[in-house]
Amino acid sequence: MGKKKLLKKLQDFFDADQREKERHLSDIKRILKKLKEKERKLQKDLELCGIGDKCEALKQELDIIYAQRMKGVKIVKEIKDKGKGKT
């Protein structure tokens, strides 16, 4: 196998890795968008809620969703930074 062919195979390998990262990134972004919508809905429900167990449950669920969104945003930033060559 010649150098050009080997280099082409190597480039195809690296491109496949990049495509996989981009697909993974788009999946995370889609999930984050859904979580944001759910967070907004829960926030509205919480505003309408009075005092009681239901309100506490909504607050707890809202806190969990917020924490998970922040983890997802952090992962997206890390992936983007690695793609730009930052560590």
C-alpha cells in the first residue's frame, strides 16, 4: 500500500472520529433543549403552586433538572474546547 493510500485511510479514520463527536454533541444539545423546556414548564407550575408537598416536589425536580442541564452544558463546552485545540 502506498503512502497516499495509507494517508487517505488515516484521514478517513480521523474524520470518522470527528463525525462521531459532532453527532454526540448534537444529541447532547437536543437533550439540553428538551430539559430547558421541561424546566420552564416546571417553573411555571411552581409559580402557580401554593404551599405544600406538591410544591416541594416541584422544587426538587426543578433543582435536579437544573443540575443535569449544567452538567450537559459543561460537557458541550469541553467538547467544543477540545475541538478547537484547547485543553
